[in-house]
Amino acid sequence: MDKISIIVPVYNVEPYLRKCIDSIVSQKYENIEILLINDGSTDNSGNICSEYSTKDKRIRVFHQSNKGVSAAMNVGLENMAGNYVCFADPDDWVEPDWCLDLYNAVMADSAQIGISSYFIDTDVKSMPQKNIKQIRPGKISKEELLIYPLKRDFYMGFCGYVWNKIFSADIINLLKLRFDEAIKYGSDVLFYMNYILSQDCNGAYVDKSLYHYYQRNNAITKSTSYEIKLDILKVYKCIEEMFHNNGYKHLCFWARGFYCHHAGVIANIAIKNNDKKMLLQMQNEIKHHLDDYSKTNDSFPEKIENMLFLLNYSLQR
């Protein structure tokens, strides 16, 4: 059986880390290596990583000064020894057949990437994510791999995350693919899109929730920092350019629609902060991309109505 490398970037997650590592070492697929990259944690996370490495020879630990999650992921990519690679966030956990089912899927369909559904977890409930539109069994085409993450409302059990997927290490190594360390939010989507566009990729989908995505209040996705949130706008402009330059110009409006969505998220933050300058900036972006947003959300009139509300909202000072 091929070896699967599992990369876990670790930073100040002491309350959650043991649950995460325990779920990985308990995988039914046993030929794994676990790369824990301690990214300058100031709590006990680094010590927990070292402790686990003495208990399980499959675990390797790397300690570095704090450089960010993308830099930590890249340390894992540079040191992995597996034929395939999976990623896990240190505050999440996985089902026992996470690796096994993903591996079997890519083997069965001779695919270059495997994808599964996942759970969204809070402190009170666990919610399996379901696709509104069914993904057919068998191989998923390259174009479908590109478009499903952007049709998120229809394919919520797919998305552009890296942790519900298995990648070929050979492809990553051949192309020297890495996470963009200048991007604080959204580098996983860029990594995924680069991977798909770089090869004549086929995918395989596991219609089963295998990963637990834990929603904690201080996660980066919950951040209201403009510096972090503005990064995601750069990401979707980059994806639009990638589509345009790689023969998928007809998909560009989907990237622009998602760009508009995130401009709306930032506009909401600006309203809460009573920040007229940022609101006006995002309203200009919304206005410029509204047609594409409307086109990508024609099945969800309430979303278009909400975007129009943001476009016309006025802050008084």
C-alpha cells in the first residue's frame, strides 16, 4: 500500500490538539506518516507534538518560529515522504476511514485527486454537509473540479478546502507546488486551483462525511481584520486570471461572483465598525461585480437582494 503523508500545521491549539492527533493515529489506513509543524506556538502545543512523536514512530515534528500557516504547510510539503498527501487543521479531527476511503477512491478511478464531504462541528452539534446537486459516481472531469468549489451553494460537500482531499505527492513534487506565504486567508483555494490547472486532472468523489471542521470563535475564518479579509479578494482575482490564461475563460464570471461575495462580507464588517471609507470601497467593488454575482446566484434571489442592500447602505457620520 502507498504511504500517505498527513501534514498538520500547529499554532496555539493546546485545547484541541490531542483530539486531532488521536484521530489521525487511529486511521484504519496504517501506512501513514504524520508531519506536525509547530509554528512557534507559545502555549503547550509544541510539547504535545513532541510527546506524541515519542509514542508513535510514524510522527515527525518540526519546530520553527512563527511564520504563518502557509509557511508551516510548506515545511510539511518539503519534508513529506509519502506517495499521497492529506492535510488536517490542528483544531479539527477525522473519521477512522478518512485516509482509507479517499485512497480507495483515487485508486478505483485512477484519479489524481480524491474529495469527500465533511461535517461542520460546533460545541453543540455536528452537521454533515450535503450537496444539493448530486455528484455522479466515477471520474470527475477537470472542468468540474474547477467549477464545483465555486458553485458552493449546490456543492457544499466539496468546496475548495484542502483538508477534505487527497493529492498526489508526485504531482506536487514535480511542479514544486507550494502555498502562497504572502496570503493569510485563502491560500488553500489557490493551492487547489493550481494543482488542478497544472495537470490533466481527473477526480473521484466520496459521498460521505469524513472530516470534522470545527467552528471555533477565534479561527482565522472568523476574523474581522481587514488585512486578513482583503487577502481573499486577491485570491479570487488571481483565480480569474488563472482561468483566463489556461483556457477556461468561460468560467471567469464564477470567480468574479465569489469575489463579489467576499466584498459583501467585508462591507458587513465595515458597517459594524461604522467605517465609511471601507464601506464605500467595497460598495464600488460590489457595483463592478454585481452582474456576475447575480448571474452566479440566479437560484438564490434572497442573496441578490442582500447584496443590493449592502450596495445601497449609507453610513452617517
